Amino acid sequence: MIVDINIKIGGEAGQGIQTIGSVLSRTLVRDGFYVYGNQFYLSRVRGGHNYFQIRVSDHPVYALDEKIDILVALDTQTIPEHIDEVKEGFVLADESIVGDNVDEKIISVPFTEISKDVSGKKLFSNTVAVGAVFGLLCYDLATLKRFLSETFKRKGDEVVEKNIKAAQAGYDYVKNGKFEGICNYNLSPQPTNRRILINGNDSVGVGALAAGVQFLSAYPMTPSTGVMTRVAAHADDFNAVVEQAEDEIAAINMAIGASFAGVRAMTTTSGGGFCLMTEGLGLAGITETPVVIFLGQRPGPATGLPTMTEQGDLNFVLHAAQGEFPRCVLAPRTAKDAFNQTIRAFDIADKYQIPVLILSDQHLADGLFTYERFDTSDLKINRHLLEDRFVGSDYQRYTITESGISPRAIPGQNGALVVADSDEHNEAGHIDQTTGNRIRMNEKRLRKVDGLTDEMQMPAIHGIDGADISLIGWGSTYGPLAEAVDILNRDEVSINLIHFSDIYPFSHDTVSLLDGLNTTICVENNATGQFARLLRAELGFEVSKKMLRYDGLPFTPQSVIRELKGMGVI
């Protein structure tokens, strides 16, 4: 039997929706299932309608499904808002909020009253709800009990015991009590190696630590903050410093200063914060100082939709800061790709002495992915720094070379003088405003793009070769687009996916790949087709059609297929 179950938990901010989703997800991953999860939340501390959705499968999944099997309702809005998504499943609702909703799908469970009965407090009602879900799944509670014991161990035996009792009571109420025999899932643990459940932000943070980051400065901004907190949580173990700056201007300039002094450094932000960083970006460009910038996109302009998702900042990062200087833009497609691309970002920044931007978004930042543990056995860190034996008193920081890359020494290294300036400068780093020097130095910096282009990766190709229709995507859209292609291929539709993670510059071979395609549809989470425009501007390639979504929500496989049918291409 193929396992593919979708669970949605809906309620107000402050009701513990994320806690329920996290406990369910992590318990099922421990038992060998693949889980993909994501959340929708409003920009408020309490109230509003939020939800957390997880998809449980016996095979890897990277997108949410629109069909819900189990809906857990913690507030009055969840049932009318989402019950139509429950086609053949059930709604687990707190008895207090069922009200006049009469539907055979609704299973009324007194979460709060059960919690009070077993613990004397309503505090454990979320654990009751978790137990009720497992009861509906006819699932053994052994792993959940172990997980609760480990999670709450530091709070003492009494808290552990009450959580286990609450979970058991919710389980018994549904499976062995009032609704005995109603479940039709009968999940059983899967044989497995130990897997991890990780979101996009944590993957970037872990990737940065693996790459040897030693300094991170940032001002907290949704949805990027998780990268900073992940690095901070392990900073002592990796000899790293994390500084919460007073604003984004300080954050990027501190990172540039740390990099100039010789350590791998990065900063994290979202679109609004990156607005403040653009002058610092230019400083990194002209001083040829490596820096990694993580930008978690959300819908703008201004504050926009601060907790929702969009791919609207591509044009911005490509052209931010005045003047012309080389940069690199990477857009991870999954959490594992985010780990690998972050490691690449540091290497590229050091090798070419340029700013590298990692372009993510809320969908990827908060999305939970299941993987085997990341393998770092072949990881090699090359700082691309000048060895002491090659540094002398005649050292010039900006020596003109054929590649445009000057040998990089660190201030104070072996007695050499390292000079840098934000004004146009000569090879020694001193201000030089003559026209001849300007031409030489500008051309030197821009020559780096030639080498950088040589090592940019080609897009991933998913689906059948030589398809009649090719979807073109970038960044976090990979999961839903790849699954849509799989569904359509099974229905014998000739379609595939060409998906980019290296965004700028493009690999030299990209043109020949695109020119061999038939009907092409560029799929983006923005309103103006920014990536399609980039393909036209850089490669002269015009896509056949565009599929654009800009309501703050991510694509799903089903929404992609509906759009394709609406276009008349399938």
C-alpha cells in the first residue's frame, strides 16, 4: 500500500499549532516515514487564522498536496475554511468549537477537558490532539512516548508523565473509545536508517557552519532569522561569532569588516533589510571583499506580506548598488540544495572575491524536508588566500591579472601592507581617479565573470527527455513542479522540468540546452516574470508562456496542473 497522508492543523496564533505539527512530523520521521511540512501564519502574536500542514509518505515528497486526510481544528474558523479540502478524510475538532457544524466527517474530541482530567490543567490539550491524530491513524504510540520523554526530560519527570498520559488519553478516546473502528490508515513503522527533518533556514545555517563561517551579523527579519539562530546555537562548537546588529546597514558592514580581516563572514536578511544593505554591497564590490548574503524573500513592497512567500526580489539583487561589479546569485531548490549551495557560496565568494547572494523565500525557509544525514566526508575548504611565503613588502592588493582575481593577503600577514579604499584605486589600493586607471581596474573586476561562468552549474532536468512541453523554474518551486511533471508523465503527457539553482551568471552551455526545447512555460512566484526576463536579457531566449502566482502562497502540484489545463497546453 502506498502511503501518502496529508494532515492540516488549523487555529489561532498562540494555540500551539506549530508544536502539534512538529511533534507529529518528528515522530513519524523517526519511524521511517518521509515528511514534508510547511506553515501559513499571519504577522501577529495571537489571534488570526494560521495553519500547519504536513504530508506523510513512504517515499520522498517535496511539496504539499491540496487534498487533506485529517484536519485538526483548534479554532472556529478552521472548519468552514478548510472542510471542503477534506474529501474522504476526517476533521478532529475540539468539542468546544464544533458548534452548529454538522458533518459526518467531524470527530468531536474534548481536547481541553481530557487535558484537565489527566493533568488538572488545559496546558496539555495539544498533546491530547497529537494522541488523537495517532489514534485516527491506528498508529502505535511507542515512538511518540519516547519522543515526548526525550523532549520534556529537562522539565522533569512529572511533565514527561503528564504529556504521555495526555497523548494516551487522546489516543484512547478516538481509537478505543467513542470512535472505535473509524480509522482506515493503519500506518506501521517503516524500516529505515536514521533520517533528519530539517527546514531551509536550518540547512543554510548548517551549511555555513560546515563551510567554516566564523562571523555572522544580522538584524532579525522574517523569514531569514532562522539562519542566524541556527548558527548561534552552535557558534561555540565551531568557533564562530554571531552578532545581532542594530540594523541592516551595520550588519553588512560588520560582515565586510570581518571578511576583510580574514574570516569567512555572512549576513542574513529579507528584501526590506537588503534595501539598507545596498551601499555596503557596493563596498564589497569595489574593495573585492568576499561576503555571503542570505536573502529570504517575502512579498513586498515595503512590509508587504511579511510572513508569506514570493520570488519578487530577483531583479533587485541582480542590480542592487550603483555601478558595475561582479556578483553571484544562487537560489536553492530544496533544503538539501540549500546546504550544498551555501557551502558553494562561501567558496565562490573567497575564490572570486565577490559578494554571493543566496536567494531563498518563506516557502523554502520554513519548509520541512526529510533526508538521510548530509554527507560532508568529501568537503574540503579552500580559503584561496595568499600563503605567507608569497607575501612580501612589494605586495599589492589589487594586482591586475588575466583572470581579474588578485592574490589576497590578510592585513598584518607577514609584514605586508594591505590597503583598500571605497574610492577607485590603483593596484596598491591607493586612490587613483585617472581615466586610464579606472578603465584598467573596472575591466579587471569584470573579468572575474568569465571564470565564474565556467563553474556555474547547469539546470536540473526532471522528467522525460525531448518532451513536447518544458516547465522552466527556479529556486523553491522545484518540489511542486517536479511532482506535477511526475503526475502528468504517468498520464502519458510529454512534459519535463528544467529547473535552475545557479541564477547568475548562467553556465555557458545553458543556451544550447534551452534552444533545444519545444513549448516552454516559465513558472514563477511573482507578477512580472522576472526570471523569464532574465533569460531573455542574458541569453536571448524567449519563453512560450508564463505561469505566475503572486498571492503570497506557493504553488502546489495540483495548482500547476490546473494552470496548464487552463492554458490549453495539456
